[in-house]
Amino acid sequence: MYPHERSLVKRLAGEPFALLGINSDRDREKLKEVLKKEEITWRSWWDGGSTHGPIATQWNVRGWPTVYVLDAKGVIRYKNVRGEAMDKAIDELMAEMKDGAT
Amino acid sequence: MKHYLLCTLALVALSVAAGADDEKKAPPPAPDTYKSLMADFSKAQRTLATEYRTAKTPEDRQKILAQYNQVPATFAGRFLEFAQANADDPTAFDALVWVIANDADGKHGDKAIPAIVGRFLDDPKMTRVCQQLSRSTSPAAKKLLQAVMESSKNVDAQGHATYALAKAMVGRSGERNEKAEALLARVIEDFAKVNNGTLAKTAERDLFELQHLSIGCEAPEITSEDIDGVEFSLADYRGKIVVLDFWGNW
């Protein structure tokens, strides 16, 4: 996951795009080391140190990773797209956004 | 394919467990016959699983896998016959459930349904059966769940059947589904006490997901601390395409 996410963030730097995490790890200090080591530059919410945290519970997340793709209006457009499918989904939304702007 | 193998094996394990309950109470010979039937079935599967592992070419593996997948269908007839011949024995229930869970093409499964509905619809064991069948993809399993939901006097089983049917309707499209939502609402209202309320709670989360987290829904707001303890909100990113990634470093 990390290499794909890193390249995604790099590729879309400067574009109207953000990758945001909701992290369910137990140990916050250990996690900070992981962020450094894996060069995770994108922001994550801390979900209370458990997979039963308030955000994951509200979003009914039962498997990790779970992915949602939202458009610029905050509308859910794709669920659980990975790898190339995620890239394609983002590119389509990006194209849609640019069409709308002209 | 591996996944299919695992599912089948899991069902076998469940059937074995269901059978074991009865052996203490009921006298032989029906339980013994049932036990040997299960043993024959397991042996048939084990033999092919070994052949699969030791197969030399991908073609051979494909052939063995096809045979392996046929094993439940070939045994379904024998399980059904056993249930018909021992209709008064509790193991008949286990055998009928086995047929419904394992008979993918539906021929034997359809015959098992009237037998199970006629005799065991209100049985206390039906609760666990409905929980097990929620993972089965056989059309017969859905028919049995439907019958339980509509007419079983076992309220716990009814609740689980209703929930299982709702879940079966929700595909992977991530879109809203009115029928599934209606069934989930029923679980919340009519089966609030099942499993000390945990079934209704699970249904509430699933219903929220369908109504508020489906494709086309505006995402619920998230406001919370980041890893360094600084609060931020999803709304801060309005105007941008956002990938939300629920993750953990494990």
C-alpha cells in the first residue's frame, strides 16, 4: 500500500487532491516512527488506538484497508478501489472537475 | 479458487460440529450412519485435496479442482436419502442443513426445504443454522432463510434469517438498496432483543452504511485529532478530490 500511496501523492502534488488516512493502530508513538520510516507525508486522523474507534465504527469499517473516494463536493463516488482502479477513479474525477470548470 | 476451497472446508467443519451435538442424546444407529456419511465425505475431499497439492501440471490441478468442487453435489443425494430414511432422528436436521448449505445446483437443496420447514422450522437449533447459512451462496439457503423469516416461531432464528437475507441482497456495488434497507429496519425494530441486542446494533451500522455511505451520498463529516494531536476536519478539504484510507500498520 505505502509505495502506491506515496507515488499517488507525488503524482498529484499541486492538483486539487488529498489523501487522508484514518489510522487504527494501537501505539501512537510507534506509529510516528512508521510515518518517518515509510515516508508517510499525508495526514491521518487518529482513531483512538483501536479498530473499534469512533470513526471506523461510524463508517462501519470491518476490513482494513477500506477506501472511499470523494469528489470535490464531498460526495462518495467510489468505494474500495485499489491500485490501478483507484488511479483511474481519481483521474476520472479530476477530468470531470476540469470539464466543469471550463 | 483457494477461497472456494476454504469456504467448503468451513462448511464441512460446521456440519461436523452440528452433528456432534446430537450423538450424545440420540441412540444409534442413525447417528452412526450420519457419522460415517460425514467421514466418507471428508475422506473424498481430503483425497482430492492431496491430489491437488501433488498435481504436476496446472491442467491436472484444474481437473482435480473441478472434481473437488463436485464432491458436495455428489454427496447431497446421499445426505438427503439419509434424512428421509431417518426423519424422526435429530441428525435428520443436520443432514438437511448440510444439503441446503452444500448443494450448489439446488436440485437436492430444493427437496430438503419442505422436509426442514415441515419438521424443524421452530427448532431452537435453527438459530445457529441461520447464522451459518448467512455465509452460504446456495439458492436453497436463501429459500430456507426466507421461510424462517416468514413463519418460524423461533424469534432468534427469525432475526438472524432477516439479517442474513438483508446482507445477501447488498452486492459489492456500494449503492443504496431499498429492499435490504427495509429488512435491516425490521431487524432493528422487531428483533431488538436477539443476541442481547447485538444483532440490532450490527443492523444499525449496516443500515447507516447503506443510507449514508453509499455511492452518491454526501460523506459524513469527520472532525478529530491527527496523529500529533491537532484537530482537523474533512470539510477543510472541500473543493478537492479526497481519498479516505482506513489503515493500520499491521
